[in-house]
Amino acid sequence: MASKLLWDVGNVVVRWNPRTLYSQVFEDPVECDRFLSSVCTMDWHVAHDRGVTFADNRVALLARFPEYADQIHAWETRWWDMFSGTIPETEAAIEALALRGVPQYGLTNMSQETFAGTIAMSPAFRHVRAFVVSGDEGLIKPDPAIFELTRDRFGLDPADTLFVDDSAANIAAAQALGFDVHHFTDPAALRPALEARGLL
């Protein structure tokens, strides 16, 4: 039975989606779709999570798509417009777990350039004792190496640690290493999952 929590951040505690920004940037939904599927793609964005700076990562895109220069720059200059607030159910769970003295940690795929601003979005993050941030480590989920690093750094017993993430691939990787897991797809399902484990 798990007695510790390991939280993902994006789309578990805070809502993040590039479309939240780019639906404002592009009047035409078809052009927005085209931009996100062929210019600033998620495969391209992964480099930020690996530790590449925004400035370095956009150089090749600007050369290849000069007509989209403003929109490519907006990935950094309007980064915070990709967020649409926090997830209240998760914030409430973090607060409730803290009251019960449950140790809580974080493991996130995120640029080191945006981490501090993201954590500032919710006071609930004050209860997370420490984070492993992919951009600091040069490793990203679902690579088993970042789970092993997190386990060793925080002294976690995977069987005693519940990992919560919205990515099925990340959940599968953690489960393969022996972590208890909860695939976060519905905020309303989080508290029952914690109660079922005796955490709340």
C-alpha cells in the first residue's frame, strides 16, 4: 500500500495546451491545426523538456518557416498563455495529503526556463518536498532512467509510492519499475483512487 506520492505537473496540477494560445493567434482553425502539426509540433517541443533553450530550439524552425517567425517566437514570448489555470481536484488532494503528513514529490517533463513560473501558479506546490525536472537532467519520461534517478534521489521504494501522470506511456514505464500508478484522465477519479489506497 502506497504511503508516498509522486506527482506529474502538466495536466495533472496545471492545465497546459499550446492550442489555448494558438487558437488566439490564428483566426483560421485550419491554419492553427497546420501550424501545430507541422511547425511547432510536440516532437519539436520535446527538446525543451530535454534541456534545450527556447532560443536555441527555434533557430532551425525560423530558417525553415520564416513566414511563421512571429508565431514561432510566441512559443516563448506568450508561453504562459498556453495555460488555463489549475486543476482544483488535484490542488485539494495535495492539501489534504499534506494535512495527513504524506510525503509528496514531483517528476515533470519541463524546461528549466519555465519551471519556476509554473510552480508559482499554485500554492499547493509548497507541499511538494522536491522535484526532478527533465530539463535539468537531460532525461525525459518515459525513459526508465529518469524514474530510476527520481527513486534514488528521493530514496523512494516504488512499491510504496503512488505515481500520478496523465500520459499512458509514462504510467506504463513507472509500472514496469514497480511503482503503484494512477493514470490521471478524470480529475474526479483522483480522490477515490487516493482513498482506495488509504492515503485519504
